[in-house]
Amino acid sequence: FRYMLDGGESQLYDFNVLRTEPGAARQPVHYDTPFQEIAPLYCAFIALQDVTPEMGGTLFIPRTHTNTEERKRFDDGAQDGRRDEMLASCEPQYTKLMIGDAAVFDMRILHCGLPNLAEIEGGASRLLFALTFRNLHAKEELGHKPCLRPEYVGIHTLDSFQEELRSSTPFLNTVAVN
């Protein structure tokens, strides 16, 4: 993360687990953060178990985090069919995560969760730990609020998060309990 954002001062923004169940449909292709010049958020999806193809991984469309012709067709082409043409002609990449593997991505990139098949077809609960950091140099709208308890918002930076993880009692004294 350090080299993608603004160094150790990048703020923790999301800290959660994404869960899909057998039978979950594929998501529509989307971005989590609207296009802007400075990358505002980077996320790591960390597999909490081996993710089989039947459980559905994540599809990413390379280079769509930048202002390419493909991205413009996606953003501006919903009404005239250019978005559908762009999606039909793109060359997506798929995650193949094993337990502990991480897919780190710029949240402006076009992506979607793939279907989690029914249990009888090999689908199973899929859990991904999602860890997101905010680039404080990005000043435009982020597209969503942080997924953190209010008392944690703005508290941890990448440096402080790493320091806590190295300690013998991580996050024990971070927030006073009422």
C-alpha cells in the first residue's frame, strides 16, 4: 500500500469482511470510487479460505482505473450501447485466491464479484477480509462513507496500523471503551 498511496500517513478507511453465500448472483460491473486523477482509495481483498471457481472470485478489467477510452465508454455509454460494447470487447482478469492471498486494487477500477454457485454445484460461503486505505492527497468525492466504527475514523494510518500489528497486544489501547 505504501507506494500506491501517500506513504505511511494514508488513513485506514474500511475494515470489514465481505461474505457471499452459495447461489449468490454475479454483481454488475462497477467501480467503488468514481474516476478522478489522484487515486483516492486502495483495497486489499484477503482470502480467508481457498476461493474455488465455483465460489466465485472477482473479475477486474485492467487499466480502467485510468481515463482510457474504455473507461469513458463505460462511464458515458449506458444509454447508447457503448458500455455493452466495451464490456463485450474487454479482456478481464480473474482472481484465483488461496487462503492468505491478497488482491490489491485501486478502487476506481471496473470490477465485479462472480457468481457463487449453488452448494450442489460446489458453491460455498466465501469470505474476503477487506482492508482499505485512503490517500489524503485525493480531495474529490470518494463515492461511499468509511466502513468503520465512528470512533476509529481518522485514527489509524498505514504506519500506525503496521505498528499495532507488530505489537504484542495489537489495538488493545486504540479506543477507550465506554
